[in-house]
Amino acid sequence: MKNTFRDRVTPVNPGQKLLTPKERFSARLSREGISFSFIVICCFVIVSIIFGGGVGSLNFNFLLISLTGLLMLLQTIKRGGLSKFQNLPLNVRISIVLIPVIPLIQIIPLPPEFWQALPGRHSISNILIDEGFGAYWLPISLTPVDTAYSAIIGIIAFGLILAILKLSDKEIKWLAQLMCALVTLSIIIGLVQFTTNGNVFVFYSMMHRGVVAGIFANKNHMAISLTATLPILWALYQGRFNYSLASYALLGLSISGILAVLAATDSRAGLALGVITIIILMSLQFPKYRTTIYISTCALILTIGIFASQIPLIDKLSDKMFASTEDMRGEFVKQSLPLLHDYIITGAGIGSFSQVYAATEKLEDVSFQLLNHVHSDILEFIIETGILGIFSYAVWIITVLSLSRLFLKPLRENLRNGSSVIAEKWAFVGLIIVLVFVAHSVVDYPLRRVSCLTFFCFGFGIFVRPIVARAQQLH
């Protein structure tokens, strides 16, 4: 006899507790090895990558990201995420906490006497006094709304790292596959943009056209997200390579396709970091053929460059890509260095660079274009945060160097023996992702976009996860 609906919701035994629909759904997820927290994290990752690729502002995208992000943070804390965080070494905890703390400090109102004495505030103080606002308490940040936006995003980034620390190895793998799927979707959209000269899939008013930008407003952020996906793909398929001729052929086609997409983004830094990442991963996968890999890669790049130069479209794209004076980034960096004199102590406030730069820009350099970033996020971050920013960089460097020594050597030995520990493998993936974004931040500003920040937090989270696991084993 078939069970009726009443039989399915009514307990068989009289003493058995009747489960609510929510409880039955949670029980089914538990049987599949999926937690409700993991579903919330996946929702946030989807929202942040799809809707966080443009300029940060108080709009619908920001509202959607904030709501899903705060829900993820609350769910993580509810499920004991802070206990995982407490198992981390002190320098790691400081490096994570500084993400939201620095902008929060910068929006705290200060007494007028103290604020007016801060470096870089003299001319602004005179204007405020003349207008009758000299007695007002003001924060360190010269653009407190932008800094408050950064503080909210920083809190969400903190929550994402906490959430990743709480995930199991299986959930990490599923989340990595989800991120790869989103990047694949972005590539498909980007190829349509490339072939239609940017007339289709225009998601932002200020967006690169005629290149593979995908769901991102900036072509460089598309390129760096694809590069960050490379070590994830390596971790997902590293154990499945059977060293057959078909596997080598598929690997070669995959690498060629990825390099082609990176070239189509028209991002010099993205292409260079992509090539370096591929060389590192292939050297780790095939340690006996390391020298051959280096020589073959150089020969492949040279050959592709020679043949590609004969194709008019690609030749035009390469001329644009390698035109070193086109965007005057070096000149912008040079003109931004004097700002360090005024803001090296307290900083001007996260998100304030365009305002403080415009106030000191030379008259002959003024144009109709607004310089929103200096295209060197490391320099821009120090201008905006001062001593706190320098301190945070120092803590991050110490953290990365100290943790890398714990697993790099064991990982290399395990791969040489044909095996690898899951935690060590994913920690290496996290390290590569972190280094890729740090290197790109020298010439660009990827971490100013929520979508790229999501990749970075995922990388840092899986990078420090082995520390939590070892602490649990000791307890």
C-alpha cells in the first residue's frame, strides 16, 4: 500500500517527535553531507561574484550583497565559527580582524581640536571654520560614506573567511566547483562580448567594451579571477591525471584555451600572472620535467606570438595591450607619491583617494577623466590608511611566510611520491590565490571589487584551514 501524505508526515511510533518541514529539510541535507550554512555561503558567493564586479556604491547590488553577506556572518557565528577563529595563531587573527577594523576606526568622530591637528587637514580646517563648521566632530576619513561602505564590505569579508574555516573538505571542494562554474559562465559571456565588439551583455555604464570582460566591469578583474581559478582547477583534477597521451592532449588544449581567453581580456598583468601560475602548477605536477616545462612554455609563447602577429585582429589587440604609455599608470603613481607626506600617519580614509588626488592635481594634468584609483592598490591603501595600513601589510607578510613553511615542503614530498594530503593541497591553492592578488595589486586594484575580494577571501580561508585542523587534533 502506498503511503499517504499523512503517513509521511506523521511519526510511525506514537512516541516519535513530529518533524516540521524545516527540520525534515535539515535532516535530508545532513544525510547528503550538506549543511544549511554551506547553502548560505554558496548563495553569497553567487551573489557577490555576479553582482560585485562593478564600482562599489550604495545601490541594489550593494544591498543584495550586504543582506546575503550579513546572513552568512550571523549563520556562521551561530554555528560556532568564532571557535574556529580562536584556534588560529595571534598574527593570523590580527590579519583577518584588520580587514573590517581599519575602516571602522576611520569613521569614529574625533574632537575638532584633535581632528584639525591631523596632517593633511589644514586647508580643509580653514574652510570648515570659515563656513561655521569648525566645532563639529569629524572622523579621520575625508570621505566617511565611502569608508563606511568599505567597513561593511570588510565585515562581510571577515564573515566569509570565518565561514570557510567552518567548512568540511567536501564542502570546500563543492564551493570551489561553484566558483569555477561562475568563471566559466563569465568566459562564455565575455566571448560573446568580444565577438560583438561589446554591444551585448553590457552590465555597467562604465565597462570595458570589445574585450572579454564577462560579468566584470573591468577587463583586468576578469583576467585575475580566471588566473585565480587555475590553481582551483589543478586541485580538483590533480589526482585524476592518468599520464596517457589523451590526457596530455586535453591538458595542452585546456592551457591553450585559457591563455587565449586571457589574451582576449587585453590585460597585460592578467596574462603575465596566468602564464606564471600555469608554469608553477605544471612544475609541481611534473617535477621531473621542470626544465622541459620552462623551455616549452617560452617556445610556445614565442610561437603563438609570431603566428598571432599575422592575424590583423590579434595584431591590433596586442598593439593596444603592450602600449606602455597608453594609460600613463607610471605617471599617475609618480604624481600620487607626494600624498604620502600628508597622509602617512593617519591616512585619508579608505575610498578617499580620488578626492585627495584631485585636490592636489597639477593644473596641466587636469582632464575630463576622473582618476578613481592610482592603479597600484598597495600605494593607494597606504595613502588611505597610513600607519595602520603599513602595519597590516607587515602582519600579512609575516602570516603568509610563517604558514607557508608549515606545508610547502610536505606537499612537495607527497606529490613527488604520488600522493597528497587534502588540507595541504588546498592550502597551497590558497597561497597561490593570495599571491596572485597581491602581485596584481601592485599595478591594479582588484580587491576594491567585491567579486575579486570573494576569490581572495576564499584563498586566504583555505590557506589557514590546516592550522585549525591541527589545533583540533591537539585538543
